[in-house]
Amino acid sequence: MYLVNNLIEENKKDMKNSYVKLHRDLDTQIQALESQPHPNLSFITDLKKKKLQLKEHIELGTPLSKGAIRKYDSMIQSHKLSEKNKRRQRKIVKHQHDEALRKALSQLAS
């Protein structure tokens, strides 16, 4: 019986450690997003809500639902893709603007 109780306690400790690490990771992600010139406030708010939910699970010692951690990762990945698409769009617009400027300058030179 001692061995079973010991295993249960170790599993709880491992769960808590992984949740604490995830909580720290979310905090780091939030700080990085807030330091950007034009932060996505709705995404930051969602991450803060998830961080609070995670804190409650840590304090109560209850496990997260099976898909919760995947959902956190999915949220972050989809945000990264969204930001990447925005950067790509800006680059395309800048390139089009540069081309139009080049054309206008070449016509003035003629």
C-alpha cells in the first residue's frame, strides 16, 4: 500500500511540475506579446484567462482535461501563423509600393 501511495504522490508532483512549467511558458509568451509594437490584445486576454484556469488547477491539484494542453499549443501556433501571414502581407504590399515607385521614377527620368 505504501508503494501505491508513493506512486500516486509522485504522479501528482509530476503533474504539478508540468503545469507550473506550462504556466511559466504562458507567462513568458504573454510578456513577449505585450512587448510587441502592436500587440494582439484579444489573444493576450485569452492567454491570460487560460493562465488563470491553469493556476486554479495547480492550486487545487486537479488534472487538466485531455485536450487542454493541446489547445494551449494550438492557440499559440495559430497566433504564430496569423502573425506570419500579416508579415507576409506587409512584405507583398511593400514590394508592390516599391515597384510602383520605381516605375514612376523611371517615367520621370524619361
